[in-house]
Amino acid sequence: MIVTFTANPSLDRTVALPGPLERGEVQRAVSVSQESGGKGVNVSRALVASGLQTVAVLPGGDSDPVLAGLRHDSVPFAALPIDEPLRTNVALTEPGGVTTKINEPGPVLSLEEQEALITLLLERARGASWVVLAGSLPPGFPADFYATVARRLRSSSGTGAQSAADGGTPLIAVDSSGGPLAAAVADAAADGISGKPDLLKPNAEELAELAAAAGFATALTAEELEADPEAAAAAAAAVVRSGVGAVLATLGSKGAVLVTADGAWLATHPPVAAVSTVGAGDSSLAGYLLAHGQGAAPADCLRQAVAHGAAAASLPGSTVPAVHQTTPDAVTITALRKD
């Protein structure tokens, strides 16, 4: 069982344009689609598409369109009732896959609701193999919220272990950005229990920000990291040395790198006809978790992650692929130096 946790879910509307976005002009859409979204929700949707057991934990009123969408798609979920509506995000896609996103901030949750959301997660995470903490945080949440949740998950098992290899504490993946991402990496253990994730899933921009903010590596732009996988691996390796279990860094059309304490690998996929990049990174994480659950070696987990991401980019809107729609045999794996 894989449990996903999305503190700031959304109704994701994707508007497909017939040509490049023209600022200040009137343009007619080719098509419009909408899906229940948010990073964790997208991971659960991708897992369900491939027949895996998952539960999406999130806030939301019973009649909210996001929850209605999950019911329609037969995605199991556990929701904390709240009075405010969930946010709507809009993605504008151009031919070739160029995507412009406009994300709303989300509802304000009280301190009591924040605590209740953590309690709901702890209940649903019992016996899970992975817990995925994903996406942005709603207004008013502390930046270290995910680190706090990770410590609570580990302390609730009574072990404080950072690995769930023995079937105790679930492994924890974090896919976020900005302050929550930096706080998850910088977390200092409290009472011997660490809030650092077992797996971190940044994209190139997030890895560049993380490396620069924490002084892990010479400052590089996202474009430079995408163009130089060894530099991306070096930045990711510095994060691993800080106590994070592994880093899966997606590099857009350039593939992805995976760095663990034991090695570093680059995975690339032949070019695909990109339709929409919305949710491609979330699908990559789902592919990694799918392979990990089957006992695959790290390089093969990376292989499936890139295959999932490529398949997602070739689909419209925020559509997620099933495993049979992916082509892992087309992925090339190259071992890299970590430092």
C-alpha cells in the first residue's frame, strides 16, 4: 500500500491552445479538460491506473469537485472535511508541450485542522510501504510541515528508524518546492528521529534552488543542470550526504538522475511528441514507486520513472499513464560519478 498526502489539492483545468500563447490577445481553446490534482493526488491516480493499492489523504468538503473527481476515477481517498472550497489551477498548453501554469494559493486551514490532517494521515499510513508527502502547502502552514509530518510518522512506529526495510516505519518520499523542500532537507533530528525523506524528488529548477540555498554545490541554473547530468548528480549527491536517503531529480526532456549512497545513474528516453508536461514529474515518481515495490534495483526504478514521465508528457492535460503505456525498454541507463 502506498499512501499519498496532498495538503493543497486542486481541480486542475488544462486549456489547449492552437498556437503560441499571445499575451493580451483573445485566443480560442482547442480543448479543455479537468482532473482532480495536486502532486500526491496525481501519484495516486497513476498508481491506480497501473493496478496498485493506494490511498490519497487530503482535505476537502464532501461535495467538493476534487473529491467528486476522485470518486469518478475510482481513486481511494480519505478526506478531512473543511468548509472552504479547494483551489483550481489552470494550465495553458501550446503545441509542442510548452505549458504555462496559474496556481491558486488554496484554502486556509486552522491549526486544529492542520493537526487533524496529520492525525488522519497517521491512521491511514499504518502498514503502508511508502508515504508520499507532495505539493505546495496552503497559506498559513509552517515551511517545516513535511519534516514535522515525517518525524511524526517515524515516532508513531516506536522505532524512529529512517528506513522501513524491516516492515516498520513506511519509507517517506517528499516532492515539493521552495521552503517546504528546503526545510525537509535541512531538518535536524529531534529526540533521535529525523524528518529527512528516504527519497527526494526535485526537478531541475528545484534542485538548483536547493543546492544554491544550502550551499551544497556551486550555483548552477536549471538549464545548466539539465545540460550537464554529472553536475546534477553532484548536486544530488551533496543532498544525499546531508542525510537524505536518495534523490530522484527529473530533468525534463533530458531524462532524470538518481543518486543514492551507493551510486548515481542517468536515464534518458528517446524524444516523444510532447502534448502536456502537467503531472509528468508526478508520474515519474509513481513509476519509481511501482518498480521499487516490485523489488527492482535502483537503476531499474529510475528506468521506470523516466518511462512513466515520458508517457505522461505524450498524453493530453494531466492524464496519467498506466504501466502498459510506458516503454521502459527504450530507456538508456548510464552510470555517473557522484562527485
